[in-house]
Amino acid sequence: MHVKQYKKYLEHCKQAGGKANFHVLKISVGFTPASLKLPSHAPYLLIGGGTASFAAARSIRARDPGAKVLIVTDEPDLPYMRPPLSKELWFSDDPSVTETLRFKQWNGKERSIYFQPSSFYINPEELDSVENGGVAVLTGKKVVHMDVRGNKVKLDDDTEISYDKCLIATGGVPRNLQVIERAGEEVMRRTTLFRKIEDFRSLDKVSRNVKSITIIGGGFLGSELACALGRRYLEVIQMFPEKGNMGKVLPEYLSNWTTEKVKKEGVKIISEALVKSVTCKDDKLEIHLKDGRLVKTDHIVTAVGLEPNVDLANSGGLEVDSDFGGYRVNAELQARSNIWVAGDAACFYDIRLGRRRVEHHDHAVVSGRLAGENMTGASKPYWHQSMFWSDLGPDVGYEAIGIVDSSLPTVGVFAKATAKDTPKAATEESVCVLKSAAGTGIRSESETEDTATSAVASVTPAPVVENKDDYGKGVIFYLRDKVVVGIILWNVFNRMPVARKIIKDGEEHADLNEVAKLFNIHED
């Protein structure tokens, strides 16, 4: 074996938390001996190595204990969760965190970014012969062509693998600004599109070697990275076209409050910023805005959304939704006979809210789990309202469900926060941080199994807050035709089943103050 390959192998073993073994070597660092024979057939073939794919694999094995599952991913890593890449990993005190990829949750408990160590998986070469089945991962390989009539796919090395059932869980790729793409090689070299483990490692290194980083984008990812980097000893600038932080999601008063919170984290905010061009001059990047403002920086992070990966649409004859992007699927997440889609790449029909495409961890878990069940014959419709969350450090966070769009009418009900109303305190109370049915748990995932049947309302009157400065904790209702279609729980945790039931019921409410009492936000 080449020395460089061997070092890479050892490094991966350290990251995966498993012992050095030939299985990891073969599937994870791209070293494929001539004698290695990849399986020519996989009863269950999962394309993509992210959360949805892993959740599907666990679900398939739960319903079909002898199932043989092959995950094919173009990344060099075993399946891992993405949220900590922009959240907890940045707050680690461990100087080797970029190598170990282990992090402490807000409650202090430590875990790995990987769903399972390498010992959990079987060798792809043994998939055909293993008696009790198992899950194998083929890393560093990309599926480039689908033959849906022949039930087979072709990899980028011309290897063909046939399947009985196939899941497409290819996720998406970060969008870039065209002005940056046209700016030339030097600007692109100093621009990060944040999505994968390698992006986290690269940005961590950059942040320790430059004096200024500018984040373009005011959404979830941009805001989380801004707060994380703001705690380091460098200038952090966040710019976005909206008036306030997360302006497309939060009502204006809360967006303004959040913008001030991000500023307190050491971030310089530039709002209503439309990028006209980016140039490199005197070893600095110069960002020229359309209103004439000029921003000089050392590095750019572009966080302006995700483009669903639908590369297999043409060869697979799969329909791509013209409005939302992603593969159109039916209520059972099925695109064609023997082909299902889950996660970011799926455009599904929500019986309560209409056709949607969702780009959040909880959706990846639940849609992956359901797709796996349906691949084994369950024939279940996708009715679940997935949630998502965002933390601006350990002290401010929110959980949301449904359609949360700042263009919709909203009603916010707030109360004074206590010491327990933080993401950190929430994880100390919640057992779901430790485990979930899918084995993919971070915060709030155990609630994907729960339904709210009743709740005890607080007897304290709940004032509606419109323009006060203190938004310690509260509930924001998003309305469409007088019906609640989205809810944000602001520093209110472990109440998602209640929110889910409100949206599922789809009823008009004469007084949302009364509805807010169901969340007990006025309890100490």
C-alpha cells in the first residue's frame, strides 16, 4: 500500500471511532485492490450517504432483519449528521475537534458526528454472501446513470449494480452567487460553500489564519456560522439583502431583535446588501454592493441556499418539480416502480399544506424512515409534519414546524424567559438527545414518534407582544386563510407534539392567545 494512502486510512479510522480494519480501508479511503469484487446486485440500493439514506437503512433492517442494503455515496465518509457542522462543533474546546469530529451537546454529553462506527457496517464485498444481511457503504463512488427498466445503475467508474428496490437520497449542493462564479479563480479559491465535513475543516483552518471573514446570507446556515465565528478573534461580517437577520422567516420585529443578538455575538451586520461584483486587490477580496458600498475581507462564505441534486432525472426518466425543485413523488414517497426518494431531494405532497420540499434534518430522518418502510412493502403515506431548529449559540434557539414565511400574517405571544429557557437547558431535560427510534437523534427527534392528545393550559393571561424589546420566549403563529400553517417556538422546547397537532387539525382559531396557553409559556 502507498504510504500516503495508509496515512489517510489511519486518519479515517480515528475519525470513525473504530479500529483499523480492511473493511474501512476498502470502502472509505478509495483504495480498491484489484481483487476487490464489488457486489453486482443489491436487494436494497440507497443512493446517497446522508441522514435520509441512513434512516432508511435502519428502517429496512428493522422490518426485514435479513435485508442486504448497499449505500453508495460520493463522499469519502461513512454516514454522518450535518447539523453539528454549523452548530456544536464550533463551540468545542477540543483543539483536535476537526480530526475527531466529536462534540459536546449543550448538555455536556459527548457524541460523534458519525451515526455509527465502522464496525456497524459490513464489507461491500461480502454483501452477496453474508448470511444475516447487513448494511454496507461504498464511499467515494457516484451513481451517474439509472436504467429504470433494467433495475440497475452505473457508477462513475463504469461499474454496474442491479437492485430490487432503490432509494434516491442525493440531497443537494450549496448555491453560489453568479457574481462570485464569474469573478475568477482567485476569488473562488477564497470562497467557501458550506455543506460537508471537508468544508467545516477548511473553514476552521481559514478562520485561524485570516483577519476577516464575510458571510453572505441571512438564513439559518449563515446566521449560525456568523455566531460561531463571531466568538473567534477575527472580524466577522454578515451581509444579506433583507432588512434583518432571517428576514425571510421571522416577522420583522423578531428579525430585528435577532439581528441585534447576532451583533452582540461580535458580528458586523450589513443589511439590504445586494452584491454587484467581487474582485481581488492587494491580497484582499473587495465586495462591491449595488448601492455603492465597498466591503474588504480575506475570505467569503456563501450561504444562500441549496440546490436539490436531480442529476439522475434524465437517465431515470424522473419528474422534477418546476416550482420547488427536487424529484416529484407520490404520498408514499415513490417516484416510479421500485424507486423512492427521501430527504432534501424529494418534492412531496403534504395533505395539509400542499406540495412542498423540505431541507431539514428531521424531515430527512422521517422521510428516510418512511421510504425504508415502504421499500419493504408498508405502503404508508407521508403525513408527518417535520420540524427544524436553529441555535444562535447555547442561549437562544427556536424550533419550527410547517410553513414559516415572513410574508404570511403572524401573531406572536411572548413571556419572560427563565434560566431554563435555552437550548442548553432543553437538552438537559430531553432524553431525545440521547437516542431516537431511528438512531439518528439530535434535539427533539423523539417527538417525531409522539402525538399530542391533550395539554394543560396555563391560567395566566397571555399578552400579545408586537413591538416590545424583550422576546425571551414565545410562540409565533403563521396564518393562511385564518388557519395556522406554521409555528415557531422561540426558546420553547419539547412542545413540538402540541404544535404538530394544531397544524394537523387545520382549524380556524378565534383567539390565538388561548391556543398559546397550550404551550405553557407562562409557567416558571
